[in-house]
Amino acid sequence: MIKLEQLFKWYSQGNNRSFVLKDINLSIEAGDFVSIMGPSGSGKSTLLNVIGMLDEPNEGKYYFMGEDVLAMKTKKRNQLFQAHMGYVFQSYHLIDELTVYENIETPLIYKNLSSADRKAIVSDLLDRFHIVGKKDLFPAQLSGGQQQIVGIARALAGSPKVLLADEPTGNLNSKQGEEIMELFTQLNKDGVTIIQVTHSEKNAAYGHRILEMLDGQIK
Amino acid sequence: MTASRILNRKNKGFTFLNIIGLAIGMGAAMLILLWINFQWSIDRVYPKTHRLYVVGQQDVSTNNEIAVWFSTPKPMAAVMKAEIAGVENLSRLSGINGLLFSVGETKILSKVGSFVDSSFLQLFDLPLLAGNPSTALRDPSQVVLTEKLAISLFGTSDVLGKTVQLDSTQQLLVSGVLKEVPKSSRFTGYEYFLPWTLMEKMGYSDEHWGNSSVNLFVEMKEQANIAAAQAQLKNLIKRHSEVSTQSFLKPIKESYLYNTYKNGQQVGGRISMVKTFSYIAGFILLIACINFMNLSTAQSEKRAKEVGIRKVVGAPRFRLIGLFLRESLQLTAIAGLLALLLVMLFLPVFVGIVGQEVNIPYLDIRFWLLFVGFIVFTGLLAGSYPAFFLSSFNPIRVLKGRFQQLHSKFNPRKFLVVTQFCIAIVLIISTVAIRKQIQHAQDRDFGFTQDNLVYMMEVGDMKKNYPLIKHALLERGIAQSVTRMMSPLTERWSGWNGFTWAGKDPNEVIQINRQSADDQVVATAGFTLLQGRDLDLAKFPTDSMAAIINETAAKAMGFKDPLGKTFNDGNDQYHIIGVIKDFIQESPFEPIKPLVIEGANGFMNTYHIRFNPKLSTEEALAKTEQVFKEYNSAYPFQYQFVDEAYAFKFMETQRTGTLASLFAGLTIFISCLGLFGLAAFMAESRIKEIGIRKVLGASVFSVTRMLSKEFLLLVSLACLIAFPIAYWIMDQYLAHFSYRITLSWDIFLLAGAGAILISMLTVSFQSIKAALANPVDSLRNE
């Protein structure tokens, strides 16, 4: 499903290049659950961003569902990723001015779904994550764990094939973290490919495999 | 924190906008205030200003409306001094133009001067460089010159007792040299004063109570009872003559600003202009201050973290308040200096637009106090919000980054933006409406043919040689026709309500304008003849007692078939030989008044020459000059184009229009500067949200739209508020013009659309910039 070949990413500082990603070769199959670990600055978030095409590599090949992503036109690539990827962030990144319901609905608006379709999908997700009672609350009125559940629900609204999570439990206590990991396991069982970046060995263990990164390289 | 560090900070773009906006606003307000200051000083500069009055007259005119004017019959002065209690001194003034002064070979045709009574110089305390003010204008052989005219004539100002020749007739002794008359005096520009006794000697004086032709200025005693004097004065003319006119005293200090009368009542005048512009100055300043506050508070919220840290390390609250106020004061001081620079730079341009000498009173301490006071006021006002609001925060809350109050439903910043744009839109609408009004009057059919037509005043030997001059002009193919008239076509010099005709209702008062012409007036002026024929003195010698009237006069006199009818002007009876289509003699903004053009029997002082269209204008002028060299050699050849004289009628309104558009432009510019900064701030404060939305699939367009929408709503709201206000203001303004446009919706639509377009262009730059940014940068975990 995802195949990276000889991927490099660097920043130019004067004449020097400081590499963030160095010669990454990686293949992830559909239905996989991958945990990326490594110390701060090892390039794990950058790798996740590149996989999610929020960031572009300087060199290398990236195939998503058999297609050469880097050769695609921007518009087509955006459509492809919008249709198949969902993102979860460490600090949730909910929109403060919108209610829980509206936050989940936002990506569907950008997909130009009709209001009835959106309503059906959001209601379904609220149900599934047991947050129906909180749908009219604002993010500030929720606990961190609850906010992250909303974040995951929002990521899943577009029924993505891949869920990208950057330290999804980083701002949560261990009990809340466990709940999120249980949720990921369940999602993975339902067929969603999950790639998560984490600091925690315990959370990493929920994955089928663990990639250790150091200085921009996979060990 | 010093000002230089504020300027060098990462936000220097903001700071720059902020200072520029405030400087422009302050500069514009300063220019207007300088102009207003000048307006207030006009005719208030005399040491005895508070005791000086000008005598006004009023009488019933057409439609029983009461007309007011400020000229008086010549015999009034002596009678007034004898009969009215409290009169200390008085002087008549009768303006003249086109007198030729010569000293040896130096000849100067001086445009502005007047005959005055001997007390004139003392009345107004006009300072003499040389000569005795109490005796300088006593004998008919005396003349008082300004220093400037003296130097042009003699090459020196030391000319007391020297001889100057006036026209070809009078030898006068210079009895006084006048310093330049202050710009704020009504006598500014006057180059000479001649004794009244000379006027009598030259035979220009008359004792008719019905001829109001000279100004009369009165100095009242310090203890004088003005009300009693007014009562005594009221029917003074009636007591001495058959004339029904009533008189009154008007304080000279009010004569410039309060100059408009409607049906005998004082109803504003230039004062309304002064008021309007003081409002505009206030508004521009307000807008600039709003900007300054808006931008500096927007910026200071970004400094909440700095405040938090300072508090954590132990800064007491008053120190923080001091910090913000000091910074704000430093910025306003920079803006103030910049504003002063702008004013110096643009003062000449501004003077050109308003057509009046406006100066920066560098030596006036009040100016500097006001200047510093304003800087301090603005600085404190703008600094107060961040100073008191931010310093009140709980540092932990601020440091945790939960400092968010940006998108609340009511936000003072939004209120300020609406206010700003409201003012800007009102100004735009006013500008458009004034322009349309001018255009409207310019498009009006003026009723005569303006091109190829010049006029000149009769001076020197012109009167004596008129038949020769006319013959030469026609014979040599220079002119198509030549007509001697009372006044220039575009001016009204005479008129009264004493015309009579068969069938006139004796109780009805009808004011009719009077013009006179000797011959071929329809041909020369290019009038449209509706009935009858032109004046033709060669063919019909009786045409000296004939008259041509305009349509409105025919209607006013009630003549269905005016040809052959007669009317009386005093003892003279004229028979009507032609009716012309109405033409604009007076204001193009007013309805046309009844007019009779009397034949050669009337007073005539102005020549109109219609050039032969086969000649170029230069050629025609050169040949005309030759003719006048031959027959009026002592005088320089001077002439005026009728079309230029006509265009002059629009000058004051055009000035208003130019000023209004200038200030509307400035207001919009300052508002947009503010909007630009605010949009940048908004985009920056929502950068995370924009990032999230983009990750969730929002397009650049949808983000841009989201960011601009809020401003669109604000500006639209401003439109809704501004429209009725602008309508009300313009309705009042246009009421000054009888011939005027109706305020149509398209003016409002245009202004609204313009404001929205400009604001959206301003905002969208920032929105697009924000929308194009890479979301990863903004979403990176801290």
C-alpha cells in the first residue's frame, strides 16, 4: 500500500545540508499497524508528515496504492490523500470555535458531501465513540482524552484507509492513553491501516511492528 | 524597551503601518485645522475688531422674500454719524479697478483699490510705513499706496510726497505708504486707497438714496448701546427718502463666516463649511487613532506571553502599565513628527487647492502646546488598553497559552472597524455626490456661445474712441460683432424691484436684473432669439430705448406677446423688441432670474468682442491689441475670455469637491492600512486553525473566503449604517443649490461597492498569504 524508496529530506544551511530523513526504504501493507519510535529530532514526525504528504521529500520515490505520488499533479494528489488518509495530532488540533459535532463534520464539508450525508456519518461516529451527549460542547469543555477521541472521530469521518497519528497519547495520562490505544487496535481490526509516532514503549507495543529511528534513518 | 527596539522587532511591518497611518491622519487633521484657524482669523485681525460693524440693508424682493445686501447709498454715512448714538467713526468704501498709475515711463494698471473716507486708516488701524493715518486721505490730491505698488512704481518705498499720475487726468501726492495688508483682512490684495474727496471731484459721487453702491464700516464707541443703535438705524433711509430699505449693523467679525441670508434671516454661510471640515478633521483623526489602537492592541495580545514572564519574574503591575504607555507614547511621538513633516511637504499643494494662504504658525506657542497635547492624548489612549488590560492577566493562564478572546461575538476591534468604514463610506458618497452636482451644473445649457468671445473693461480713451475701435475691429475682419454692455455677460451688476409696466399688480414685488447693450447683443453673445430681433442701432436709431428680455422676464411680467410692449425703468421707457432664451448670468446652481437688456441709453462699461472664427485666437488677439494700441495707447491691453469667466463660477464648489475627495481618499487609505494590519493579525492568530482546516482538506480558496468573510460582513454593516447618514448630510448640502441633482441609489451602490472592493483587496492579500502557508509549520507540536 505504501512504499518508500531511497527517500531523502534535508534543510540547506549555507553550504551544508542537514538531513532530516536519510535513505528511507519502507514498505507498509494494507491492514498493518506500525509504531515509529525514536528520540526527539530523529525524524519520526517528518517521516509521518511525508507519508501523509503534508511535507515533501527532496529526493526519492513514494508509491501510494501503486501510484507514483511525487509525479502527480498537486490537485490529484490532494484528492487522493484527502480520500484515503486521516490525521490525529498530539495536541488534538480541534477548532476552538466549533462544537464537537461541527469539528467532526468539517472534513466532510470540504469533501462537498450533502448535509444529509454529513449528518448520517457524524451521528454514526458520535454513536460509535459514545460521545453523543457531548456533541454540542466546545473543545475547551472536554478533557484531553475526550478531545483526542473527537480528534480520532474527525480523522475517521472521511472513512480513510490509513490513519496517521503523531504522538496521539502524548498529552494524555496513562489511562486515557490506554483507551486510545484500545480504540486504535479495534480500528485496525476493522481494516484501517495505522501508522503512529510514539515515545512510549508500551503504546508502541500495540503495533504489529516497531520502526526505530535515529538521526533520520531507520535502524 | 526602547522605540528603536519596537521598530526592529519581528513585527516591524505592523509598527510601520501603525505609525504611517497615524502620521497621515494627524497630518491631514493638522492641515484642516490650519485652514480652519485661517478662516476664523478673517476680518478679526483689527485692533478694534469688536467695535467694528458693517452696515447691511434689507428689503422686500420677488415673491415677498426679504433680500439682504451689504452696500449702502452714499449719503447715508454723514446722516448716520449725525443721528445714530454711539457711532465713534465711520468710513465708506467704493471699490474700483483698472486705474492706470504712472511715474515717468513706468505704467502700472492696478487691479484692486478703492475710494475711502479719511477716517478709513484709523478705523481699521492699517499700519503705515510712512505718513500720518489721520490726514493721509483728506485732500483730493492724496493717495496711499502699498509698499509693493510703491516699489513697482518708484523702485523704492521711500516715496512720501512724490507725485504719481492717475489715468491721464490726476496728479496725486503720495501721502502714505501701507505695509502689506494681512492675508486675513478683507482688504488683502488692495494696492491703493484714494480719498473720497477725489471721487467727488472726479464726479463719480452721487446723493441718491436709491443707489446702494458702497460699503459702509462703522466704529462704535466702547460703551455704545448696540441694540439702541440698531433700532435708530432701522428706518434711517425711510426718514430721509422715499426708499423703503431698512438698515442694520453686522459685527465685522461675523461678516466673513456668517455670510448667507435667506429671507432676511442669517442662515450660516462659510461657517457651515468650516464646521463640516472640522468634523472631517475630527473623523480622520479618530480613524487614525482607531487604527493605532486596533493595531497596537492586536500586537500587544501577541505579547501576552512577555507580560506573563515579566509578571512571573516579579514585575509589579504599575511597571507593566508604565511599559506599555511609554512604548505607545514613543510611537505617537514618532508619528507626530512624521505628520509635521508631511504637513510641511504638502502645505503648498493644499494651499493650491483651497486657494488661500495657510501657514504653519511656527512661532505660536499654542500650536506647539496643541501638537504635544495631541501626541500625549493619542499615546495614552492607544496605550491604555494594552496597559491596563494585559497587565491584569493571571500570568499562569497567559503562559499556558489559553489566552484566547479573539473571535467573541462582540469585539471592540470589530466595532472600531465598522466605525472607520462607516466614516469612510460617508465621505466617499459625499465626494461622488458633490462631483455629480458639479457635473450636473456644468451640463446645464448656459444659453450663449462661450468660445471666441472676449470682454474688457472700458478704460482711458476707449470711451472717446469707441466708434473708431468698433469700426477698426469690424473693418479689419478681426471681429464678427462688437457690443458695449453694462457688465460682463457672466456677471450681474444691477437690478431692482422698481420696474413698472402696464398691467403690473402694484402689490407684487418683482426683482428684475438689469443689463444694457448698445448694438448686436444677440449676435455677439450668441443668444438664442425666440421672438423679435437683435438690437440694431444703425438701422433703428430708436433702439437706444429698446430692450431685449429673457423668457423668465417675459413670464414674470405676464406678457403673452411681449414684442412691442413697454416697461419703465424709473423715468425711462423701453420698448421690447426681442425675447431670448434664458442664459446663465449668475450662479449655474441657481434658477435663472428675470433679466432685461436695455438699449444704448443705459450705463455701459464693458466691451464684448466676438472674434471672426476664420482667425485663430492668437491672431485675433494680436490684431485686437494693435487696434487698442492705436486708440487707447496709454493703457496696457487687457482682456478676459468669457468661457474662463464662466468656468470661474464653479471654482468654489469644485474646491469643496476636490477637498472632499482628497479627504475621502485619505480616510479610505488609513482605514485600509488598519484593515491590512488587522487582517494580517487575524490570519496570524488563526494560523493553527487554518493549518487544521487545510489538513482536513480545505482548499486555498475556501480558507481565503473564510478569512475575508468576516471583514466583508463588517464592511457591509458599515455600509448599512453609513447610507442613511450620508443621505442626510448630502441632502442638507444639496439644499444650498436650487439647481441640483436628486440623490439616487446608484451613488450609494457605487460607494458601497467601492468600499467593499477596496477592503476585500486589502484583506485578501493577507488571507491568500495565510491560506498558501504550509500547514505543517503551524501544526508542529510545541
